[in-house]
Amino acid sequence: MISQRQFRVAGRKQNRTSGQGTMAIAPTELDLQNIDAFASKISEAVSVLKQEIAGINDGQLNIVSELYNQKAGILKWLELKMPLIEPFMNDDAVKVRRLPDRLAELKEAVSENNALLSRMSVAAGTIVREIEKAQNRHSLNGLYGKSGRRIGADSSRSRALDKEL
């Protein structure tokens, strides 16, 4: 007769139901590999976020779009692997690998990145509103002053750059 293969989940369920469930689940070799990979990916995410923050601070705003796909891929990977790591968050194997410290560092980098991107979004919205305001002011085929009177009739003046913008 063929012996039945026992999977990790079944073994863990059996440990819980046999009264050993009060103890923490011991990570297997595969679990330790997953924890190592997760810690490495968190370090990679922090590195990418710091690179983006430095680029934004240096005025290289195109770095946001350049790093978007890489950040999205890392985030997706972390989301998919988190359920494999969560059962061991209080285990010594996680603490030895400094995973809580790395998660705190990731949280800090995400917060800083979020603040910068939010300010960029507000600035872009303000610029759009100013452009719309300037276009609306000039939309009646000419320039009009605050009193509502048309200013100048020559075409070169109607194409002049609005100095308020």
C-alpha cells in the first residue's frame, strides 16, 4: 500500500489538536528560507524607497515613474509572502534576522515617501488650477482687466505670457 504523504499544514494542525497547540509553531527549513527571502525583499523595498526619496529631493521627479513598476512588484511579492511569515513573527528566528527592525525601517521609509508624493500631488493640483484660472481669464478672445474692460487689441499682446503664473 502507498504511504500517505503528510504536508506541513496537516502536521501543524495535528500538533494543535493534540494539545501541543499552546506552544509556538517551530519553523521548518522552508519557513526559514521564506523568512530570509522576506527580510531580503524588505531591505530591497527600503533601498528603492530611499532611492526615490533622494531623487525627489534632488529634483529628479522622473524617478517616480521609473521606479513605479519595481515598487509595485516588490509590494505584490511582500503581500503574497506575508501569510507565510506571520505565524512566526514572535519566533526567535524572525528576531535573529532583525525582521521587526527592518519592518520599522520600511514603515519609516514608506511614511517619508508618502509625504513627499502627497506634497507633489498638491503642488501639481495647484499648478493645474492656476493654469485653468489663466485660461479662463483669457478665454474671451483677449485680455481683460479686473474691471472687466478689454486690455489692448493687438495680437502680440494677447499671446503674451501671463506673469502671474
